[in-house]
Amino acid sequence: MKLIVLSDSHGDTDTIDAIRRRETGADAIFHCGDSELSVSDEHLAGIRIVQGNCDWGAAFDERVLTDVNETRILMVHGHQHGVKQSLMQLKYAAEETGANIVLFGHSHLYGAELQDSVMYVNPGSTKLPRGGHRAATYAVIETGESITVTFLDPLTGSHIEDANFTIR
């Protein structure tokens, strides 16, 4: 399975378009909020998206719970789950929903972590990186006998970092 995950694009459609052109053949594309675009914006067509704290007036859902190839995925923006402090509230949400993968944004910091067989992924920001990271990022999640999360530059596709996890 291949998932594309982006977040915090803050009105920048160039990065969304570049990712869509490059990442063909994905099983699903997710946007973890703060697109600052409308629900009907053509750049978001076919992308599963949630409401971010900067998506004023947009009518996106606050969370998306969906199954892709028998994998349950929970996506939230993260501002209502205290993600800048810890993943604890996301862990509770994963337990409540039976999620295998939890996607979130808000902090503009990319990262991936496997806890108790649940994969947590923050793709970072396609527009405004934080935390000393100079590169904007998005994530590609590939699953099979293991899980690989690759962080890439949204405009160039340049490799930033990989995280590999063994599934138990």
C-alpha cells in the first residue's frame, strides 16, 4: 500500500499540484488540514482532508476515519489533540477507533513513530517548516512486510529522510 500525506500548505497550491503530478499510483492521498482552501477547490479533488485551525469558514470534517486496503486510518489536524505536547490524546483516539495508522499535522514538524503497533505520522508542512528544518516536507508511507515513511521536498521531490519500522 502507498499513501501520500501532506499538511499545512496554507494556501499554496503549487506544492499540492507538484505532489499530485509526481506521486501517481498512490492508494490514497491525505491532507491533514490548514490548506486554507475551500471544500470545492479543484486542487483538493480526490484528496481526503480535515479541518485545520486556520481553515476558517471551510466545511471540512474534523476527523477522517477510513479503511484503505484493510488498514484503518485516522486523520486529524492535531490542534484539538495536544500534538505539540505529546501523542497521548492521539493514542487514545487510535484505541477508540481501532486505527492502525494515525495521520496529523499542526506542528509543522515531520516525524514518524510506531507505538503499540500503531503508526503515527506527521508529514510536516509543505509551505512553512519549523523546528530548524529548512526544507518543507510531505510523507510517502509504504507498507508491506515493514513500514517505510519517506519525507520528501514537495516542489522538487528531493529525499529528506526515511524512517523504517518492522511490523510485529
